[in-house]
Amino acid sequence: MNMEMTASGGNLLLPVCVVLPFVGALAVYGIGRRNKRLRDMAANMVVLAEFLVLLWLFLTFGETGRQWFVLPDFGGVGLYLTLDGFRALYGLLASFMWLVTTVFCGEYLRSYRNRNRYYLFTLFTLGGVMGVFLSGELMTTFLFFELMSFSSYVWVVHDETEGAMRAGGTYLAIAVGGGLVMLMGLFLLYTGLGAGAGGHLWTDELMLQVLSCSSYRYLLPAGVCLLIGFGAKAGAFPLHIWLPKAHPVAPAPASALLSGMLTKAGVFGVILISCGMFWHNRIWGTYMLLLGVVTMVLGAVLALFSVNLKRTLACSSLSQIGFILVGIGMCGLLGDENAAAVRGTLLHMVNHSLIKLVLFLAAGVIYQNLHRLELNEIRGFGRNKPLLQIIFLAGALGIGGVPLWNGYVSKTLLHESLVEYGTLLAEGADAPLLLTAGQMRAIEWIFLVSGGLTVAYMAKLYVCIFVERNVDLERQKAYDAMKGAYLGRVNGCLLAFCALLLTAAGLLPGVLMNPLADMGQSFFLAEGSAPVVRYFSPGNLKGALISLSVGGVIYLLVVRLWMMRAGAAGREYCNRLSERLDLEMLVYRPLLLRILPFVGGVLCRIADSLVDTLVILLRKTLLRDSALPYELPEGTVITHVTGLVLDHFVYWGRRLRSLGKEEKPVYGRRFEHRLAVLHSSVSEYNTAISRSMSFGLFLFCVGFLLTVVYLLVYYYF
């Protein structure tokens, strides 16, 4: 689609989807200054309206096809929005998650301060997210991406505690640094491709622009810069450090959106550059595969060691992003036969968003009642609470890839893509770099073991909260006494509905999930027909059973035997991972705050010394110092000469009066000094007067008077 237009036009519902949250945010904030209850209702109405607009676009997409909106002169760079199947799907999913979390906030935020501010920036973030997903040009993507990043910062620092401010600083540093690197990548890409595209980088035509480019020297550096920018928001290694820190301190609804949606905005950008700039590039695909493997394993290990509920879920998000990156890598490696990888990647994005919506809101229910998140403190809270138990179990089974739940479907497709490429390599296909059939087999097993780690840490959470008793018997009695008072009716219905979606998608993948994959796979530039996948065949069930078995073994041997220690009242969970291994404290802060300033200071001192040495050498050789002219001790020539005359006059006058006396008068430079001081004082006064407003007004009056006199003289004479 050629979007080069000279005037605005297109479907007006697209800018409505972007503008409505911003306008609604200001209205909700103003209402909240006067009426808190009316504010909550207004916020719900705004997100409901947003959801209905996106639902209409989603349902009518099959009839209308691709849609667009162009406003070339907006902000000097233009506003370019477009809608395809993937964008309609994820726009609808984002609006649904905002609707659920906003309604959930009505009860959850009752004990929080700054609720007006929370609603304001939550709706701002919604507008930014919609702008990212609906963007049709990379500069539009960048503008809304940065707006989304800065507005979501308020979520992290909402509590304004020391931990929240520190986590917010980390989040903001990653966002700013990633944004600057992304902008650098855009400049490189505009330099290499922009001239051939009328100065624009259309997201839908990026592949065609790359293929028609005569020079590729800017392509790889631009791709790496864009990957760093988008990957920082997605939470990919090694820029994942904000995830485990931001989620525990942010409100639970914000954590659900951070994990379920904002990370997907980063993945959206990674897909753009991987499937657009490096379409079917096996070297890039290999790099993305390895990046995904590292991120997947690291996140799972961090989640296994964590003893904080929301931190565990945050590290779990890191691991699941790794699964998605593995799928993106397989899209490039498989080339024309990447349908399974594309569908697995897309469906795992959707599944992870819904799963984390359920799990983080369930964690919010726990925090709302206890204001604690440490596993030893919340242990046993979920006993005798069947509704919360079922809701949390649906999310745990989904993310664990257990058959009959939604996560199993997407992980099965990703696993099939790994097996398929390993088979191609074994049959003699060309291997990129050093990737061989044996190495692909190893990556497949790492994939299954990572799934087992997911099962292990989710089993740890479920058993701790819903099966075990708290070592403090009085606390356990208080937990058991809560029964139905722990969860409001509205929030209970919301969570139950979301949990039901996870189960229904797993039970009916052909009815609910395959149509979503069919709708969104064109965004990945996938070719060929959709693969026929028998999700519950023995071969596919084998992979799930391996992961479940590995997870069970890890849970029994690692969690129960090693990660628990004997306490005063009984066995307690402990974190065996040293805090010294924190990547931020171990690498980033020393590097950015100590090493780089020290090295920069040393280099600047060396450069300064070299320059001074060079200047001195030149003055002593080629540019020798010339004789300086006579310099007056002080004052001007007039004050100097006048002072000398007066001083000589006084001196000789005293000589004449001292004739015949033994003592001779001493010559002094009193008048020379006095006149110099007087001249300096007069100059300072003149400067002060000339710079004053009074003097300016005086000059204006003088000028005005002279003008009047001139006009009078000219008129009469």
C-alpha cells in the first residue's frame, strides 16, 4: 500500500482510537478533582468506549480490509495510522486489558493515594500503546513509543517509596537510553532508505524498501540500534533489568499492563525489523534465536529463585518473552516454511498477555488484603478460597503449557518449528554460521527444560499460596477467616471470565485460536497455507509431558529440598541467589557511574595536557612571543597622562618649598591612581545606568520628544 498522500484522509475511527484516551484522561482528571465516584465511572466509560470502537474495527475488518489514516502536517513529521489483521487483534486485546484493569482499580485503589494521577497516566499510556500498534510509519511508531514509555513511568513510582523511586530510576534510564539508541537507528535507516521512500519508512513496505536499496552499509547498524530500543521495552537480555524491579513496586493492575501489553509493544517493533528489514535472513534469525534462548532460560531461573510473588511473575514474563523471541528467530530461519513459527509466535503473544492479566490481578487480590508479597508471609492465604484458587490455577496451567489450556497450543507450535528446522538441517540444508542439527537438538531440549522450569516455579507459587499452611498459626487463622470478604463481586466476575477465556482457548484451539492466527499472520509476511496441527497427537503431547516431568523433578529436588530451610516455626522459602549477581548492581551501575566517568576524566586530563604542551611548544618555536607593547599600569591614556602631569606638578611644587631643607619630597602616583579609580567608577555607573529600565525609558522619551519636535518643525516650516 502506498501511503504517500498530500492531504489527510482515511478511516476516522483510527485517530479516534488514539485521541480518545488522551481526551478522556484530561476529562477524568478534572472530574476526579471534584467527585471520586464519578471519576471512576468516567474512567470506565472511556475505556469501554475505546473497547467498543476497537471491537467494531475488529469485527468489520474482514469486510473492509486494510484501513488507513494520514495527516501529513501533524507535528512536522506527520501522523500515519494503519489497520491490518494483527493491529486489529492487538488493538482489541489492549483495549480489553485496559477495560478489565480499570474496572478492577475501582476496588483495588481504595487504599492508594494519588488515584487521579494514576488514572491520568494510565489513559495516557493507553493512547501511546494504541498509537504504537496502529502506526503505519516508523517515526510515528517512535513518537508514540516514547510517549508510552514516559507515561508508564508514573506506574512504577506510584507509591513514592524508596524502592519505587529506585525502580523508577532504572525503568526511566532503560527507557531513555533505549529511546536514544532507537532514534539513532531511525536516522541511519532514513539515511539508507528514506530517500527512496519519499522521506518515509512505511511499516508495511519496509521489506520492499530494503530489497530496492542499492547500499546496505546502514542496514545492519540501524537494525541493531532498533533492536536495542525495542528490545529494552520488551525486556530482552541484557536490558531486562527493569522488569524484576518495576513489577513488585507498581500497582497490580499496572503490572498486568506492563507485562501483558507494554512488553508486546517492544515485541511489535522487534517483529517489524526482523520480518521487514531482515526478511528470511538466516543470520539475523540465528541471532534472534540465541537471544531468545538466553532470555528464556535466564527468566525462568530468576523466577525459580525468587521468593516474592510479583517478582516471580515479572521474571516469568522475561522468560516468556524469550519464548516469543525464539519464535521470531525461527521465522527467519525457516524462510518460506515458517507458518508454524509465525502462528506460534503470534498466539504466544496473545496467550501471555491474557495469562499475565489473570495472574497479576490474582496477585493484586492477595496484596489488597495483606499488603505483603513475600512467599513466607502470604503462605496459606488461598486455602479455603476456591474462586481465587481456580483463577490462579487457570493462569498457572496456561503459562506452564499444560494440555487443555491456551499456553499449550502456542508452545506446541513453537516446538514444532524447532523440530522442523532441526529435521531440515539433518537432511542436509545449509546451516547459517555454526548452527548444526545437533545444536538445534540441544536448543530443542533447552526449550523443553525451560518449559519445565516454568512448571516448577508456578507449582512453587500455587503450593505455597493455596496448599501449604502458614508457619504462623495465628496468621493462618486470620487468612481462613476472610473467606468471601477477600474479593468483591465485580472483580471476582472479571477474573473468573478471564480465567474461563484461558481454558476455553485451550479446549477449542481450532475454533478460538486458529482464526486469530489466520487474521494476524500476514503482519509477519508469512507465506504458504496454515499448517495442519494435531495439538493432541502423541508426538505433540510428548513434548508437553517432557516439560511437565522435568518441572516435577526440579520442583521436588530443587524447590522442596534446596530452596527451603528450617526456620524457628518450620520450613521456610529462601532465596539462594546472591544479590551480588544483580546485573544492574554488578555491571551497569559500576560501568556507568564509576568506570566510564573515571576513564573519561583520565582521557580529558591527558588531552588537556597534550594541548597545553603543544601550545607551549609552538610558542617556543614557530610562534615565538613577540615583545609586548607598553602596558599602562592602570586607567586609560588620558587618565595616565593627566595623572602624571598633576603628580609632577605636585612633586616639583614640594621640591621648591623644600629648598634649603635636608629632607627631599618623594615622588608619588596619587593623582594617576585616583583618576584611574574615578574612571573605573564612572564606567561602572554608566554601564549600570545604560542597562537599567529607567535609562531605556529615558532614551525612549528623548527619542519620542525629538520625533515630536521634528514633526512640528516639518509641519509648520
